[in-house]
Amino acid sequence: MIGLGTGRLDRIVAVGAHCDDIAIGAGGTLLTMCLARPGVRIDALVLSGGGSEREQEEQAALTAFCPGADLRLTVLKLPDGRLPAHWEEAKAAVEELRGQSEPDLVLAPRTDDAHQDHRSLAKLVPSAFRDHLVLGYEIVKWDGDLGRMAAYQPLSPEIAEQKVRLLQEHYPSQRHRPWYDREAFLGLARIRGIECHARYAEAFAVTKLTLNLGTSTLGE
């Protein structure tokens, strides 16, 4: 399997349309990075769920998913399922986040996600973070929108199990959903692991990536 390193990751931005999106899509990756680099700064923005029990769930969950990190979480109150109708507010929030952060990596929904909130946020991110590596995470759901992915973060069996445990522990409001269970999360991680010659993995879409294949300068 071909691997490309990113170099040192000191600042990460993670965005989600809903509380639990970041943890479902990239929880294992966050655990892996935070355990490898204590003190990494993570600026997290969630567009809906503010002021409700979901915000409390998200704060506790991301704290657990980002051990030892300098976590700065903002949860807004945009209505769930109505993000396209609140485009200006969402755009302003993403642009404000960009003005406050110069990240080495951005974790966001992927642009071909079937959920209108995920998809709308995914389209906003590249317009604000134009010169950054953006990895689009996937979220298993009823819509059946999983596809072929371009990038993989292998997860150790311990990290994969920890991710599933934390999802079950910190989001009790979601346990009633038929797809929200151990088999779904661990099964997808196993499939993505097979695709990248690992036991488990999280997979990401990459819209644009600049390579430096042995050249001393870029853009000349």
C-alpha cells in the first residue's frame, strides 16, 4: 500500500453538521493522532445541537476522543436537517473558524454525502480552507451512500474497539437508531482495513492534494 506522510501535525480543524458526526467519521483518527502527539490543538465546530443535551454529549465525547489535546469546541444552534436554508449563517461560522485557525489538517464531511447537511458543510469547507489538506470523512447511514475512498488511516484493534466503546458511551441520544451499533461501526472499519491492508481503518475522500515528489519548490 502506498503511503504519504503529512509531516508534523500541530493544529487540526474538525467540523461537523451534527453532534457525533466528527466522532463517527474520524474518531479513530483523532484518537490515533492525539495519543501520538499530546498537546495538539484541535478546533472543532459543530453547526447544530447547541444548547441541548447533544451539546453536552459532544463536549464529553470529543474530550474523550482527543486525550491530552488542546480542544476548543464550538456548537451552534442551526436547525438539524435545514442547513441548506441557513447557508449564510453556516458560511459565516466556517469563515470565522478559518480566521481563527491555521491548521495542518482539516477533517470535514465528504462532498458526495447523501445527507443534505453533511453535503452543504462539505461544500463550504474548501472555499474557506483553500490551501489546506482537507480529508472528507464518511458516515454510515440508511441512505447507502458509501463509495470508493482515496485515503485511509489504519487503526489498531485497540483504537477501533475504543472508538466503538466511546460512541456507545457518549451518545445515548443516538442509541435508538437502527444503524447506530457496534456491528455497523466495526464492520465498516474492517472493510476499510481490508482495502488498505490493515485490520481496521477509517477512510477519507480527498478532493485536491498537492504533491512534492522530490522537488525543492512548488508552484514555480
